[in-house]
Amino acid sequence: MFPDGVRHQGRMIQTKKLAAETAAGRALYPGFGSVPPNPAPVSSADLVNVANISVLTHHGKLLALREAGSPWDMDANDLSTRGIYSFGSDAEGVPFSAHPRIEPDGTLWNFGYVSGAGLIALWHIDASGKLVKMGAVPVSPMTMPHDFIVTAKHLVILLPPFHFKPKGGMTNFLDGHIWEPDQPTRVMVVNKNDFSKVRWFELPAQWVFHYGNGWEDGDVIHFDAARAPDPLSMIDSFREVMRGQRGKSSASHHYRYCIDLARGTANEVPMFGPGFDSEFPVIDPRISTLRNRRLVFLCASMDQPAPHPLLNGVAVWEDGGDRLTTFRYADHVMPEEHLFVAAPGSAPEEDG
């Protein structure tokens, strides 16, 4: 299918943070969930932007992304760092999240959150990389959305009740948040043509890192996601793994969501059994915003647990026959966030 095979190369991005700390010979700036001794002051998000969440290829650019701050421009051939990338003077420093969504025609949508100002920033960029429009939606209390959904007419962002409520003595960004499970997950639905047109819905308290795909059927928005009951993996497990320890986490299970714009309702239903963990759902990108018939995601089956605490398999779900096919990796393999790469010349969802 790919006669030339797959090649891999990796290189550290020469961010401002890395350059300054390398020159100083020590950690200088607070991280997402940590703070070094005698930290240096942080003057902007771009100063501490480590660009380590994902990469985006668009309009001939290779951009490295994180939750907040600007993209970093990379050379696609040798992965050297070119510098901070801007979509225009009005867009400099505006948060550009690590999970933008691209339509089949190349149109790009993204969001970003400005916790201190209580704003969700919205981006619309055309296939050539030109900034079409930006917007901002006030949100109170602010939270920490990681991903979002784009359909033919709307942007959908779930705002879990992991609220930004910093207290005195806060040492890092993560510690400024409080999990409030008695509060709902707010659902923000934004009109793609007019960012000022926003509708709000509610779902039970939950935590979602990643969504699969969204599509519309008349006035009804459909999408899927890997849903966890809480953000425990981020609060505890992510910190402990940096110490070489196994932390606490709550498994995520795949759910299907339905927002009825005409009736003003939002609901959710599980797609698979409770003993089947899921994460990192992806589709063939050529049908983004259209109804997908195939979903690929990483998984872990409790029937065949791995000796490590992470995911241990990959699954393919086919909507037409409601068929689920799984492959379990060997015990020494720990699969990570994956991509769907279409086979050259194949029809959408056919081969890859």
C-alpha cells in the first residue's frame, strides 16, 4: 500500500523557553503543572510555549502547537525551528489550540482559551492560510477545553466543570482549577458564519480530551467522543508519570452525542460496553464534517489487560453493520496518539 515505507525523524523545537533554560543551565519558568525553584517571571504565553501537543500541516506550513500561545513554524524537511508563526498582526499572541479542525476543502477552524480574561477565542482560516475572521465568546467560569467539534454550520465546544478559580499562592496553571462535579458540562454551539450567534446547552459533568467527528442531520448535531467521568488522569496521573510513578486515572469510554437545535436538547449515550476503554478517535480526514461510517481509536480491553497502565490495542468501528474489530498489541508495546493516512488513490474511508 505504501511501497516507500514509513520514515521517522524527530528534533527538539527551539522554543524561547528551551533556549533560555538551556543557556541558564536550569529550569526557569513554571510548567503546566509544576514550578521550578526560584522561577523567572512570565511575561507572555509565547515565552513558555513548549509546542509539544500536536503538529499541523496546512497551506505549505508545518506548525507545532500547544494549548495556549502561538504556533511555532518548522521546516518540514529538516525540522529546524523557524520561529513563532502569526496569521496576521491582529492575531499575534492569541491562543491557538493544539487540535484545529480542517474541512475537506482545506478550511481551518480553531479555538483558544484566555483563562484570565474569561474568553474563548475563535479562528476561521481559509485553505491558503489567510485569516478570514476571529471572534471571542465570554465564558464564566472559564475552564480548560482541549478539543472541539466542527460541523457543516457550527462549532461545538464542551466546557467541563473544571473551573479556573485561582487562589492566593497558586504556583502553576493546573493548580488554579477546581473540579466541581455537581455542576453541568456546558455546551457552546457557535454559528460558523457569525461568531456572535451562540447557543448554550447542558450535559452531565464529564471530561473529554478528544472527539471523533461531527455532522448534521437537519437541525440535529451528531458527534462522538472519548468520555471520562472526571479529569483525574490530568490532575494525578500526568504528574506522577513525570516522577516515574503510576498515578490515578479514570477510564474513558466512547459516547455518541446528539444536540437538537429545534428542541433545545442535548443528550449522550455510550457506544460500547463499560469494560472497553477508548481514546484518540480519528476518522478519514477527507470526510470531516460529513457523516462518517468508520471510526478508528485506541483501546484497552479489560478481558486482556496489559502489564502497563496504558492503552493496549486499536479498534475500528464500522457504522453500517455496527461492527467493531480490534487488534491487541504485544505486552511490550504502548501505542500512542495516532493518525489516519489515506492510501493514495483510495476513496474516502476505503483504505488507509
